[in-house]
Amino acid sequence: MFTVFDPLLITAALLVMIAGTAVRWRSWQRGRKEERSGDWKGLCGYLLSHRKIMRKDRSGIAHLLLFWGVLLPLAVIFLAQFSFVLPAKLAGALSLFLNLLGAAAIVGILFFLVRRMGKDGSPPEGVLPPAVLLLFILLSGFEAQGVRLNIVPAPLWTAPVGALFSALSPASPLFLQLLIRMHLLAVLLLVATLPFTFLRHVTAGALNVYYKSKGPRGALRPLAMEEGCLGAKTVEDLSWKQLLDAEACVSCGRCEENCPAFLSGKPLSPRKVIRTILNQMATPRGSHPLLGEAVTTEELWSCTTCMACVAHCPLYIDPLDKVVDMRRYEVLGKGAAPVEARPMLRNLELFGDVNGKSASHRTDWALNQEVPLLSGQPVEVLLWVGCSGAFHPAYRETTRAMVRILKKGQVSFAILGKEEKCCGDPARRLGEEALFLDLARENIRLFNRFSFKKIVTLCPHCFNVLKNEYPALSDNLLPGNFEVLHASQFVLELIEQQKITLKYPVRSTAAIHDPCYLGRANGVYEPLRKIAGAVPGLVLHEFQRTGESGFCCGGGGGRMWLHESGTHINTLRAKEIAQSGVGLVSTACPYCLTMLEDGLGGLELEKRPKVRDLIDIVADSLG
Amino acid sequence: MIRVLARHSEGVFDEATFGLIAEARRLLADIGGEGKVTALVLGSNLSPESLSALGPRGADEVLYLESKAFERYRGELFCEALCELLSKGSPSFFLMAESEETSDLAPRIAAHLGRPLINRVVDLKIPRKGEVLAFRPVLNGYVFEEVAAQCEGGPVILSFLPSVLTADEPDAAKEATIRTESWMATKTSGVRLLEVIEADPGSLEIEEAPIVVAGGRGMGKAEGFSPLFELAECLGATVGGTRPVIDAAILPFERQIGQTGKSVAPKLIVNCGISGANEYTAGMEKSLLVIAINKDPRARMFNFADLGIVADVHELLPLLIARLKEIKD
């Protein structure tokens, strides 16, 4: 059925595709250098399982159907160009299989088309032409089969879908030829236009999955300050991988649907951030406006760095690291940190704590508590108290509760006392990278002076920074001979090893509010639930948005120090809590504790659910 | 010999002036203890009793220059009068406390006399005879710089940040010799005083207001805030609020006190219906005198209060306002 022109046509289509891909390739290769290694296994596993895409059931299944419904028939048609003979039964079975797959692909594409039509907001450009083309390819294929069945009959079971089409088709060989030509032309058109339409995610998305980050999700990328980079002023300040992220985006909107800032009506949309970067990549070098203008500062400072967008992106795109890079430029490049956050940053600089209470008050919480101070003696556990644990009036109680638990479990532990400094998380998330590095290096130097096996932190933000970000610091001060645990992980160990027993009942219906930096950043979900399960009397429920979909309290990313206008994120979460009807919300983060308490307080409920740190609950139940 | 500029409001000297005299005494001891501390007072119609308040604070001598022209601060006249005084008796230092007026006055005098001026001083040292070393914050307080000045040939002018000045306890046994001179301007001034427009406390930046009245969730909804505004008017105070109050759009964001708003340190803050969460107190902890009114006797706000009143604000405030109005009338 091939004509002499076909190889020419196919070559032309391929050449156009390659040229187009090269243009796109250059647009994202203009980013900064970055070391990334690829992962074939990861990519194959990703495609085969479709697990990440199927996180959202219906569109995930539609994608699965379309993916296999296009890929396998394409492979078979390609193989069919070589002459070989299959046993009739096998050929029939293959035909049936392809028939069903094709039908599935039609279902998939129709789902996407219908959804796209019904969806408001801003769908990505270039969706409709390739989708219609794909539908045409599938339908023309079936129609050709239908006509062919009228000319050369075949058993019904080998092509049930084709048979449906045959009922309405003529038995005309000329029409058949026409259909096949059109089918081929449509395929070639699709191939040629691949880099220019929405379908470029086939290549860019696959590449993005291939090069996906293997580091911990909670760790922010280091800033190349020695190269003179102060954050992202233009798209060229982003790395090639960050630009590839934008190239791969299909604008599915899952980031938006899970973004607490977007859901509470703030100007930020992670999707828009990525799309803006994508649009700017197409402009000539140096001609585009600053990212700070295309993406406004209101958008940048709305982010709570909760990582919901990162967790829900089916293509491993990280909108957060772009937001943070732009924040860095705002702060380091322009000196334009938000006004409300400046006193806190200054307190960090002068006093080493967010409250500006200074080192001399850092151990006030431990007054009359007999808390051992780290000295020359090696200990098992270094209890990292953190600024909230040391200064926040409510969270100090949690620190004391932790001390009670450690003493009960006869753990050899100590604190750094007045020498401890802020871990640097609020500074880093607000873009003050230089200040973060100062604090981190001071803390690391301190760690190197003492001998201990584990660091246990109460605050998930400290936990994340100590565990995931300190080891990556370039001067490599950290010996790395200790492990960093969150209090919940360590307390679970104590319970499982029966070093402590939970005896006294805490009678309440409770649910866990997953802190972002414990859950999404570090995958610590189970310990919280296991501990809650071990507390007698506690009946555990789950919130609707829980685990990896857990909803942020609104306090992370330095938002704890920023003014929030409009609907508050903590109010949204508080409403969800109130609707769930639980009597107790258990969390494991000082920010969550304050924000949820405040959110629930603002609702003026008749019976307000209590908000408590899990460590406090454990201490209450301690036998 | 050290001279000190005494600042007063209708004959009432402020704490900074007493602190300045104490500082002058320390400085006098550092340079050998010889000579006198003389307070220079510029004003009109001051009573001898009010001038005698300076003696117990450590002034050896009070020189009161009287003139109708000194009713209000006027740079040219003050400068002329003070330069005349400073050129007599060869004082080695002239001390003043930083204020809007002295920021204008100090450079005038320094330029007029051709003498060194160090402003925003927080600490002093005398490294050797004839030299003074002053410390002052620069770069928004991030670093301190040392500034040296030579004492020969006339007075070194030092302007202190008032926040570092602390007065000594008054010693009633001490008395200063008081001299009164009347003064007439020799030159005609190009500046005429037409009118003095006082700042409206209601429109003051909350960070600059000396008295703040703050309301919290306990004040109720918008209409519940009217006694708060009334109280502020009586006290000449500026109104502030906690975050929920700003969220409810009762006050604009510019009036928010706390972690996500403004940090204030007024001389007096009255907290009405505020429970005192850490996020609020972080913005007002440095206030001088703190009054808290709250129904809940266990409210955390009381930990910060110099005066705590357990009462319903809506019962207490009308009484308080009525009493304040009575006193005013």
C-alpha cells in the first residue's frame, strides 16, 4: 500500500519534528548548568504503572487508555511493515486486542475533549488540534477497518469494533484507499507538529521523568552564589532542569487544585508560574521582562512552601523551587523582603532566634526541669529544641512533655542549650539564603564539637532542614555520623521497644493533621498514626484531605510572619476540621498548632475541637 | 566644665534631661572631676521652682535664659543664644539629647562654632586627655562605629540617643545655683511663627504614637469598638488592633500590632479585650507602661501588664471615659 512518495513524506514529517524538537531543546537548554543523572528504570516503571498519573482516578485512567491505545497499535503497525506470518488464531487474538485498545483510546480522548470543553480557567494552548487529530486518526483507522471488512470479511470476534463501523460503511476499495491515505497523513501531521503542540509533553515529559530529582523532596536546591547568582531574575537564572520542568508542563491543573494559596483566593497559582516561565522561554534572550514583574511579588509571597503542587504533579515538576528562586532574587538581589518579615530576619541575624529574645533566654523553658546540657560526654540523643520549642509559650509545654517522655524512657539525652541557633528554615524559605547559610554553618560547627548518635527534633521544619539540607552544604562540615529523627519517629521507637508505656486513656475522637514538612517533605505519615493508635481511649479518624493530600495550615514558608489578606488558609482547614466532627486534632508542628488553634478560634464554634501536639498527648498518657 | 541643654515642656523637664545630667557627671569624673555641670535652660516665664528641679539631679549650676522668643523652638534664635553662652567660660563639652529639635540645632551650633559634633551617641570613653571616643549605631543598628574628637579649642558637641539615658535618683540635699538672664536677639530672624498645628493622634503612624489603645477580639464586632475610639480620643491616643480585628476590616492593616503587623513601643499601651497570644505580644512587648483589660483573669495578656484589670471592657470603658472627661473639664 506504500507509494514511492511515502518514504519522502515520512522523512519530511520526521525532519520537521526533529527540527522543532531542536528549537524547543535550545529554549530549555539556555538555563544554568546543573548536574543531573537519568533514570531509565524509573521512566519505564513510571510509564508502565501510570501510578503517578492515576493519582487522579478518572483522568488517570483516560490517560492510561490513550497511552496504550496509541502506543501498542503504533508498534504493531510499525512491525507489520516487515513481512512475517502469524498463526491465524494468534493474528485474530492480536486483532481483537488492538481493536479493543483502539476503542479504549477513543474513550480516553473523548473524556479529555469533553473535560476540556467543560473546564473554565486557562487550558494550555495547542490542546485542541492534536486532540482532534488523534481522534481523527483513531476514527479513520476504524472506518478503514470497517470498509475493509465489507470487502474482505473476517470473523466478527477478531474485530468487533471494526464490525460496528462496517455496518454503516460502503464496500468501496477506492474509499478504503482514501481512508488509509488520510489516516497516514494525519499520523504524519501529528508527528510533524509534535514539538509545537501540547503533545510535546510526550518527549519533554518523558525527559523530565527521566531526569527527576532523586534527592529528598523537602530539600531546596542550593543557590549558586559563587557564580554570582542571587536567585531568579530572568529565566536564564534558572537551571536547564528547571526550564525543562516548564517545557514538560501539560497544564493539567493538579497543582492548582491542591494549592492552599490558590484555594484560599490568593493571587498565586503554581500552574501560572510554570506557564509564565514557559512563555518567557520562547522570547529571545534578554528581551523578556523580569520574572519579578511577570510573576508578581504578591504571588511569590503567597506561597506556604507546602509542596502540595510538587507532590501532585504527575510529571515531577517542581513549581516550588522556582518560587523560592524568585524569592531569593527579591531578597538578595533587590533587598525587598516583605516588610512584616524584616524584624524576624533581623532577629535571626542579631540574636539567632525568630523572636529576638536572644540566647540568654533560650533555656528559660528548662528552668527547674533538670535538663542535661551537652558537654564532653557522649550521649545517644541530642534533643534539638528549636525556636518555637524554646520561646513559644504554648510550644514550650510540648518541649517539657518531650523531656518527660525521654526521662521516662531512660534515654541518654542532652540539649545544646544557649548555643543552639535557629535552624535557618524561615530565612531560607523566605529567600534569605545568605542568612540561612550563616545559621546553618554555626549549628554544624556546634554539632562537630560534640558526640551523639541521633538528633531528635520537635519541629518538622527543623527536622527537614537538619536532615535534608545541612548535609548538602558545600563546605561539608557535617560528619554525617548521626541520624536525624523527628520526635514522633523516636517516640514510636520507644513505644515499640516498650521503653515507655501509654497507660492513661485520652478519651476523644481524634484525627491527625499532617504537617507538610513531616509528611510531604519526608514521608513521615505512619509514625503519627501508630502513636495515636497506641494511646488508649483515642479513636482515630482521618480528615478528607490527609496524607500526601494533607492541607497546609498556612504557616510554612515564612508565612507565619506575613500578613494574610482575604480568606485565611487556616480558616479553610479549621472549617474542614469542624465539619469532620472530631474532638481533638493532633498535629506535630508548632506552626500547625498555632495556626489551627487560631483558625478554630475564629470560627466561634459552640464546641471547639482541641488542637494538640501528639507529643503532649503521649505525655498525658504516659504510665 | 560641661554644659547640658535642658529640654522642658512649660517648665517640666523630661527624663532624658535628667539622664543627660547624670551622663555629664560621669563624663566630668572621667576627665578629672574638675569644673561644673551647667544646665542651660531656654524659655519664657519659667518659675524658679521648676528650675530648682535640676539641682537634685546633679546640676551644679542652672543658667536660665529668658526671652519671649523661646516659647517655641526656633533654630536661628536658639543657635544664636547658645553660641553666645558656649563661647563664654570655655566649656569642654556640650551635651544634648537627640530629638527633632536638636537634630536641627546641633549642626547649626557645630557649624557656627566650628567645633566637632557627634550625634546619636550611645556611649563615651575618654581614651586620653584631650580626646573623646564616642560610640554610635550605624546601618540600622547592625554595627557600631567609634568616632574620635579632639577637645582642644572649644566644646565638643555630643547628642545622645535618649533611649540610653538613665537618670540618677534625685538627691534632695543638692541644690544648684540658679542664674537668670534675659536675652534679646541681635539679628532679625527671617522666620516667623504663624501657627502650630498639633498632630492628630488618630492619624499618627502607630509606630510613632506615644499612647496606643489596642482592641482585640474581646471588643466584639465593629460597633463594639466605639468606646475604644472614644477612649483613644480622651487619651490623645492612636488606635491599634490585633490580627482578627484587622481581618474583620474594623481597622486597616496599617493599624495591626503583632508578628504579622507592626511592632510598637509606646509610652503607654492600653490593651482592651486582648487575650495576649504570643503573636500579638511579639509586637508590643517593648512598650513602657502596659495596661490590660480582660474578662478572663487567666488571659496571658496580664503577664505583660503593669496594671491588669479583670473586667468586661464594655462595662469598664464607659466609666473610664466618663472619669477622663470629668478630669479634663
